[in-house]
Amino acid sequence: MELLTRTIQFPETLDEAAIAHFHQQADDAIQSDATVLLVDFTNVKFMSSPGLMALVIAFKQAREEGKPMFLQSINDQIKMLLELTGMDKVFEIIEHSTEEVEFAIV
């Protein structure tokens, strides 16, 4: 089974414009022909509550469309936030490679 992935960059800063841009990227990815969505945290140092809320909204929309969403390249601070909120049980987290996504879905 060949997977078509679409990567969304999570914003480094979380002002209103950045969150709106993230939502637009997520909507575009969800409506695309991608079968898997990756949210890339490579450049993100910190995620606040509004950032987590934006991520949850995108996750719910992707799930409604039957598209799995994976978080990629999260740092220890973000991992801790996900653990404290119990969201580590909701989100699939991978390191860097799309090969890991194929393994996780199969």
C-alpha cells in the first residue's frame, strides 16, 4: 500500500496569524488527496495551550475525514506537555522518517 503524505509545519510562534495559517495548512492537507498527515515540529521550541488547542482541532478534522495524523520531531518540552494532558495517548509520535509512518499504519 503506497501512502501519500502531506507535511504541515507547526508554527514556531503562536500569534493569531500563525494559528490561522496552521489551520489553513491543515484544512488544505485534509482536503487534499493525501492519505496521511504529518505535523512537523522541527523548529518548535515551546507549545502553549492555544497551540495544543489548534493541534487538537486539526486532529479531529483529520480523523473525521479518515486521515491519520502523526506528530514528527517533537522536543522534550512538547512531549512533556502531551504527557501531562494525556494527549500522548491520542497522538501518534514519530521521529523523522516517513518509513516509520508506513510501518505504523500497516
